Amino acid sequence: MIELVVFAVAGAACLAGAVGVVASSNPVHAALSLVGTLFGIAVLFVAQDANFLAAVQVIVYAGAIVVLFLFVIMLLGVDRVDNLRVEPLGGGQRVTAAVVALGVLGLVLATLASTGWEATGAVGEVDEAVPDINQLGEALFTRYVYAFEITSLLLVIAVVGAVLLARRVRREEEIVDPGQAERQAEVTERIARAEARAGGDGAGNGEQPASVDTTSFGASDDFVTAQRGLGSAEGAEGLPEAEGERS
Amino acid sequence: MIGAIEVTPAWYLVLGAALFSIGTFGLLIRRNPLVMFMCIELMLNAVTLTFVTFSRMVRDTGGQSIVVFVLVVAAAEVVVGLAIIVALLRKRPGATADDVAILEG
């Protein structure tokens, strides 16, 4: 009875999550649906006395892998909504995909039914009294020890490959100072403004552009102090403006 | 009446087959590379569920051991695959599975 309830709830969570992954137009929703499926499968593992695998399933899959998915989605900002109404290839691609999926399902079910829903082959001896993690550890470090060692190699290769693939290759000519163009334009504009001002004052004052410059700077300094005096009354708002005027 | 129904391993196998075919369907119809990857994870999980079920049916730890290896391979696959997707989407934001060829060369 209790196993039936567990199977029904966990199986429904699995199927609903799977449908959610396929049918969600938003990748973030798809990733969260995937968590539902993975959690349901972890519950089914517990129902089949695979407690250690259930814990690993939750930690590795729901914990690490889905977080990695969400991290990539958020990092790249691709959490846009896909338009699912448009068939990508047209020409009945979805119908073909449905036929293929149902064919796979029918093939697996037919194969299982042909054996009478029984697993055939060598029947190992599992001692019900020994916890599953002990038996799993013993199997991994005796019978499957070479395969276990090779998986560590696989992980190292995967890490190296990931670093190599995701690294941004910079060439010399590609190194551009961000904001350099804006700064250059601002400097050019300020020089032009100063020249125009110096030219206008120089016309009235005669042949002394240097002294004209200092007087104009002095005038702007006075303006800044006046602004500061006002700003102390106004609070913090006046100050950045004054700083901006001076710089 | 409901209490008389017993959950046999066959139920788990059918559930695994259903999950696998849903994953296949999603892999075939979706074009977002990230969602296609999630569908592959779905298929892998259906297979691990089937392995655990067989492990219980034949009373052997071999099925559970292979699930550990599937987990490791899935983790490695996700790391490399997401690196490829990052490289792809960095080159062209909003790239689909059809645009993988832009990584050539």
C-alpha cells in the first residue's frame, strides 16, 4: 500500500517534470522541472533500497548539475522565452519526432514484455542485512576498481577540456580599453571648448592668451566655491555637480 | 481494493521507458542547446532508474555500480557540453543547435 502511494506520487512528479522540461518555453522553468524529475527518481531509488544512490542523485544531479545549468543560463542571459509555436524545421518534424519517441517506447516495452517482465541472467547474492552502501563500496573497489580509476581520468580530461573550451582567447589586436573611444571624444570636445573660450577672450584682452587662461580658470574656481557654499545648504546633492564642474 | 495492488518492478521499468521516450521527443523537437542537454539528462536518468530496478530484480549490486559510473559520465558530459554551449552562445547570443557550425575553425 505504502509503496503504491510512493510510486504514484514520485512517478507523477517524474513524468510531470519530464513534460515540463520538454514543454517549457523558458529554459529556467525547464531546469526547475528537471529538478522535479530528478527528485522523483531519487525517491524511487529509496523505494528500491538504493539509499546511497538516492543521496548521490540529489547531491550531484539536483545540487550540482542543475545549478550548473542555471548558472550558465543566468551567466549568458539566455533566459529568453523560446517560441514553441514555430516548428523549427517544418515539414512535420514534430510528428516525426513523436513517431520516433513512441517507437522507442514501444520497442522497449515489447522487449520487456518478451521476457515476461522478468530479469533473466545471473542472480547475484545480495545480503539484505548488509546496507547497500557497504555492498556498493565493496563492488566498486574490488570488481570494478579499474573502471573506477578510469573515471577519475575521465573527470580530469573533462575539467581540462572545459577550461580549454570556455577560455576566451585574446589576441593582441583585440585588447581594447573599454570606454576609450568615449574618453577620447570627451577630451577632444573639451580641448575644442577651451580653445573657443580662449579665442573669444583673447579677442577682447589683446595678445595674452596665457593670462586669459588663468583668469578663466580662476573664474571657474570661484564658481565652484560658490557652488560648494550653496551645496552645503543643499546637502550632498550639490557636491557631485560641483566636482563634475571642476574636473 | 487499492491495497491489493502490488508495485512490481515492471512498473518501474515502464516508467523508465516513458521517461526515456519523453526525453527522446524533447531532444528531437527543441532547438535551444541548453534544453536539449536537459533532455539528455532526462534520458540518462531513465536509464539509471532502469538499472537500479534490474539491480533489485536480480539481487546484484552490478546495476547500482553502473549507476555510479553513469553519474560520473553525466557530470563530465555536462561540464564539457556546457563549456561548448558557453563558447557557442558567446559568439552568437541566441544561437540554436543549427548554429554549432560557427564554432568551426
